Amino acid sequence: MAPVVHRFFLVDVVVLFAAAAAAAIPASAEAAASSSQTDALLAWKASLDDAASLSDWTRAAPVLRLRGVIHALDFAALPALTELDLNGNNFTGAIPASISRLVSLASLDLGNNGFVGSIPSQIGDLSGLVDLRLYNNSLTSAIPYQLSRLPRVIHLDLGNNWLTNPDYRKFSPMPTVKFLSLYDNLLNGSFPEFVLKSGNITYLDLSLNNFSGSIPDLLPEKLPNLRHLNLSSNAFSGRIPASLGRLTELQHLRIENNNLTGGIPKFLGSMGQLRLLDLSYNPLGGPIPPVLGNLHMLEELQIWRAGLVSTLPLQLADLKNLAVLDLTHNKLSGNLPPAFAQMQAMRVFGISDINLTGDIPPALFTSWPELESFLVHSNMFTGKIPPELGKARKLNTLLMRDNRLSGSIPPALGSLTSLEYLDLSANNLTGGIPYELGHLSNLQFLNLSHNSISGPIMGNLGNNFKLQGVGSNSGSAFCRLLSLNYLDLSNNKLTGKLPDCWWNLQNLQFMDLSHNDFSGEISALETSYNCSLHSVYLAGNCFTGVFPSALEGCKTLVSLDIQNNKFFGNIPPWIGKGFPSMMILILKSNNFTGEIPSELSQLSQLQLLDMSNNGLTGLIPRSFSNLTSMKNTKLISRQDLFQWLRTKNRIDTIWKGQEQFFEINYFEINIQLLTSIDLSGNSLSQCIPDELTNLHGLQSLNLSRNHLSCNIPKSIGSLKNLESLDLSSNELSGAIPPSLAGISTLSILNLSNNNLSGKIPFGNQLQTLTDPSIYSENARLCGFPLNISCTNSSLASDERYCRTCEKQYLSYFVMAGVVSGLCLWFGMFFSIETLRYAIICFVDAIQCKVMQNVSYINQFLSRGNTA
């Protein structure tokens, strides 16, 4: 719990100073002192960034959010000042050590600013200081031990800074301190010893640090007056000590988000003075002790995500003052007891994700007049939604998603005029959407997805009224929901045409109507309108007509999915300039024709482009190399993600050959969004542009089932982040570029059904892709993993050409050598007489031997004939 503080505005500095000065300064010196003090304040005023804002400074109109530093203030000129309050401004820089010259100071409040650096140890010299508040700044370094020597300090708040452990050996007990807050710093180690020696503390907040070890058994003995104890979000371990039961004054006990074990101790049921008990996010285990029903003063009980295995004890119904109950994320079973209707102070009721069964008792809503939040999602509740819910007129949040509720949506929900969040998704609801929901003028979030709700929107919600500034087709009660920010009706059985007015709901940022039976054209709007949509999902319906021109005014659109409809015609070029923030564009499985507009390359934020399964023709635009966000992998901060998709975190696309739903967790610090281009299943032709290989951040590229020809770009290996590549069922030829083997991230590859030839590259990542079907139906490919050896007949055409060239060149060289040799010998024969004589003699001798052999053969043949 945040500390309670009393704020004095900056104007009080002058008022309090004047009062102190009048009491402390003799009359003879009063004028000179006043002049000096005035000069000091005026000089400081002149140093501020927006000094003009002080021109109308009065007690009735105090000034906040001043910017500047406080070094320029001459503290020595203000010796009688007793209280300095600069809380809630934008002061920066370090806290000057000269602030210790305010020798009469009793209260110093510099909280909620931007001060940096260490806390000046000289503040410990302000012996009259009773109240010191430095919380919510960016102060660093160790806490000065000198602060522990302030002899009168009662209220000490150093929370929400970056402070580290003090030198505990020099730290003194602080017997006067009653309020001590060190929350949200960088403190660690065991429970601070000096705290145990400050015996008058009533308010102690050590939360959001990294203290560890056990909670001291001596805590009640050392700090017997504790009323507020907050040790949450540390690393304390072991059991909750039974000695805490002796803290008879304790009203608030917060020890959530630690490593405490051993179950919920029964002694807590004897601490009847408790108003708040929070044991959440500890691996406690065990049941909920029925004795907690004895805490009749209890106003808030939170034990969510604590590993509890239990039913809901009926004794909890005796907590008549309980306003907040949160048991979310445990393993509870059984029913929700109707006796809980006795807890008539209930304001926030949270029992989600605990597997309760049975019906939701209607009596709860007639007995809980203060109910603001009813959170029962992710259970196994059955039966109908109680119409009595309409009696809870203060209800702000109603989350009943992911149960087994059946029947229709009660029209009585239209009476909940304070409702801002309504989630009935993932149930078994049937019937139509009652037009009474149009009365929920404060509704911001509406999710009715994943049910069996049916019928046309107009038929269910028609009131035949007309909204000023909206087209004639505005007979929908949804047009009244002017506060609506999030609308999800997906995965139902809704039919008919969409009301034109939906495009003019000025606060609507997210709209998901996918996977219904909506039909007809989305009409072009007759007048200009203000569209705030960030995300639009129309996938899986029966919409017809050309690309919806109603989207043209949605300049902030980030995600658009209209896949699996019957849209036709050309993709309009204005998309390129019309959606400067577009990150996801999914147009697949429609009847779009014509060429891909080169203007799409102006979508500099685009990360996922899917236009597969249409009738697109022509070339792949070379200008796609200008898709800036695909050139590098991009991390999305959770702030940007929240601004983009709000709480909707689903992307439906084809990834690695299968349809996938990508879930994005908002609570992760950073995520990497899928970067993909899918143009498969069209009639695109000619070459794959080399420029596509400049998109180095691309993770998936699918150009399959087109009429692409030419070679695979040699620089395909530049796509170093590619995980999935599908070029199958085209007319590609030539060799597979060796650079493909250098993509270490590649896990899915399909080059089948082409005219590729030659030896398949081997090594690196490619050697892990052993499925022969990757390369099937390429008659002239050879090598691993195909069972085809790379003989001459299986070489690529260009490789065979090169081999033929080599043979031809070799023949030319041999012939040239023979001719050159003959010329040489004939030249020598006619020019050198001795050589000529020797050759003639050699030839004559050979001739003589040949003639002798011939004579012998003739004689042998003659004898054979005679015989």
C-alpha cells in the first residue's frame, strides 16, 4: 500500500517562511532580512525553466509541475524556514548538500520529482527534522548512515528510488521513527537489524526489494506497535512465523510474492483486528483454513496464486465487512456457496482460474449492492447467466469468459450502465445479441467471441434510430457505444451485413468479426469520418465486393486481416500511403486479381505480408526491397505492443507449412514479431527479384504455386534469418545456389516441382534437411538426399555446357600441338642435311625389315596351299 502523505504546495514555502521570519527576527532587522529572503526566492524563481508560470502564484492557485534545479536557491538566506515542500514537481539534478543550512527545518518533502545522485549525508545535521520524504525519485548509492542519527525524525520515506544497502555497522537505532518506508529500492540481505531496534515503528514497508532469509520470530517482541507491515515482493522463505499472532495491533499484513511455504497458518484466524491480509504468490499449498471466517474486521483478503488445494469454506460467508476477495489461480473445487450472499460489503470478487463447478448463485447480485468487479473467468461454471446481474448497478467489470455457461445473453445486462468491461467469450451461449447492450454507454471492452451466438446484427440490435454524422445504414444499437475501444464477436454464427456506423465509432481501436457468416459488401461511406481503428479482423466470412474503401480513413491501422472471404478486384495502390503504421497485412484466400501494387513498398513498418491464394498476376515488385522493417529483425517493446494490439494477442497465418495462431504475451519485456512474405498460390511470373534478398530480417518466404521462372537468386544466402523457404511448384531452372547452405536458421525448405538441375549443395544447415521430398519432381537434380548420383547425364545444363566447352578447348589444343609439331619437324628436315640423311637411312632400314617380313609371310602361305 502506498504511504499516506500530506502535501504542502510550493506556495507554502513563502507563507511558512514569512511566519517563521516574523517570529524569529527582531523588528529592527526585519526589513533587511526580508529583503535578503526575497532576493533569494526571486533569484531562484528566475532560474526555473518556466518562471512565467509563477506570475499568478497565490495560495488559492498553487503552482505544480515546476521544472529546474534547486541549487540556485540560497538556503543560507532562509535560516528560519521550518517546512519545505516541493512534492509533485519536475525538479531534477542532485539534492545539494547546502540544504543542511536550513537549520530550523522540521519537514522536508522532495518526493515525486526527478532528483538523481546520492542523498547528501549533511541532511543528518538537521537535528530538528521530524518529517523526511524523498520517495519517488531516482536517487542512488547507499543510504547515508547519518540519517539514522536524526534525533527527532518520526516519518522517514525513501521509497521508490535506486538506493543500496547502508553501512549497517554504522546505522543507529531510530527510537523516534514511527513511519519507515524503504520500498522499491535495491536493498538485499536479511531483515535489517536496525529496523528491529527501532521499537516505536507502527508503519513498516520493505516491499519490492530483495531481502531474503526468514521473517524474524522476534518481530512482535521488537516492534510490538506495528499496525502496517508490508514485506511483499522480496525473497523471504520458510514458514509464516507463528509469533506474528502476537502483533495485536496489526491491521495490514502484506507478505505476498515471496517464497513462503507451509500452508496458511491457523493462528491468523485469531488476529481479529486485521483489516487487510495478502498472502498471494507464495507456494504455500494446503487448504483455506475455515478459521479465517473469524476475521470479522477483515476488509480485503487476497490469496491468489498460492498453490491452494481446497474448497471454499462456508465460514468465509461470516466476513460481513469483506469488500475484496481474490482467490484466483489456485486449485479449488466444488461450488460457489450461495451463503456468500451474506458478504454484503463485497466490492471486488475474484475467483477465476480455480476450477469451480455448478451454477452461479443469483442471490449474489441482489445482495451485493456495492459490487464493482465480478471475475469468475476460467472455471467450469454451468447453467445460465443470472438475469439478476442487472441488479448490480455499480458493476464496472464483468469477466465470465472460458466457462460452460449456456442459454442466451440476458437483456438485463443492459441495465448495467456503469459497465466498462464485459467478457462472456468461450462459453456455450446461443441466441442473438440483445439490443439492450446498446444502453451500455460507458462500455469500453466487449468480447462475446467463441460462442454460438447467431442472427444478423441489424435484426438483433435494430432500433431504427439515426446517428448524426453517420451514413443512412445506422440502425444498430452498437452505434450508441461511443466509448467502445475493443470489440470481439469472432467465432460465432452471426450473419448479415455490417452497420456502416461501426467505422465511425471514434474510440474503437480493435475490431474482430472473424469466423462468422457475415456477408454482403462493406459499403463505401458517403461522408468523411474519424476512424481510430488499429486492428481489424474480418477473416473467415462471406464478404464480397472490392477492397473495403471504408478502411481508407483508418490512418492509424496497424493490423488488417481479411483472409478467406470473397473480395475481388485489384488491390488498391492507396494502401501504401493510407496505412503508414501498418505492420500486418493479410489478404490471402480471396479473389483479388491484377498486379501487386508497387506502392505497397511504402509500408515501412510492415512485417507480415500475406497475399496468397488469389489470382494475382505480373511480377513481384522489385521495390519490395524498400520494406524497411523487414531488413532487420525487430523487437517490439511491450508498450508499443500494448498500443498496437491492446489485449488482443492473436495472429493467424501460415508458418512453416502449417496454419498457426501466434500468441503474444504482453508481460514479456520484448518479443520478436514474425517477419514474413507469402505470395503463394497466385499466377505471378518471370524472375524472383534479386532485391528480395536485401530483406535480411525475413524469417519466412513463400513464393510457391506460381509461374516463376529463371534461376534462384545467387544471393539467397543473404537472408541470414530465414527459417522457412518455399519456392515449390514453379518453373525455376538452373542450379541451387551454394549460398543457400549458409543460412544457419533454415529449418523448412521446399524446392519441389520445378526444373532445377545439377548437384544439390551440401554442408552446414542443408545437411540436416534429409527429406528427399524437398527436392522431388526436379528431374535433373542429383546428390544427397536424393538417391541419384551426379553422373554427366545428371549435370545441370549450364554445367554440361561448361564441360562441353572444356572438351572442345582440349581438342583445339591437341590439334594445334600436332600441327605445330609437324611444322617443326618439316622445317628441321629440309634445313639440316645431317638430320635429313639420318632420317632417310632410318626409314630405309625400316622398309627393308618390313619387306623381309612380308616375304616370309608369302612363303608360309604358299606352303599351306600346296599341302
